[in-house]
Amino acid sequence: MTDATPNLREGRCPRCGKRYRFVSLARHKPFPFCSSRCRNEDLGRWMRGDYVISSPLPRLDDEVALEAAETEDDPDEG
């Protein structure tokens, strides 16, 4: 007798910690959360500012070039 159950993957919701099973990422829309409710709660926390990125973002090359150009044009520098 063969098992008719498709290969299920397991996940753990980062919001509530509940373990859940899913067939594929395409069919489990709230991934990596267990449900849309947990996904929406997490989004609300980001929007309220409960979560922050702790380290500064890396500077873009354009910003560095712009500051260098401004320094070269400044007659008070040097």
C-alpha cells in the first residue's frame, strides 16, 4: 500500500511558534508564517516601529561620490 499524502514540508511560524505543514511555497501564501493572521500581525509591528534594523545601512557609492564632490567644491575646506 502506498501513501497518498504528498510530500509535506514543515515550518515553524516566526510569530507564534506554531509548527505547520505545507505542500509548496506557491500554495502556502502566508509563508513563512502559519496563517494570514500571523503575517498581518507581524506587518503591523513593522509599521508601528516595534522592529528596527539595528545596524546602519551600508552607504551607496553615489552618496560617497556626492560627498567627495561637495568637499572639492567647498572653498573653506583644505
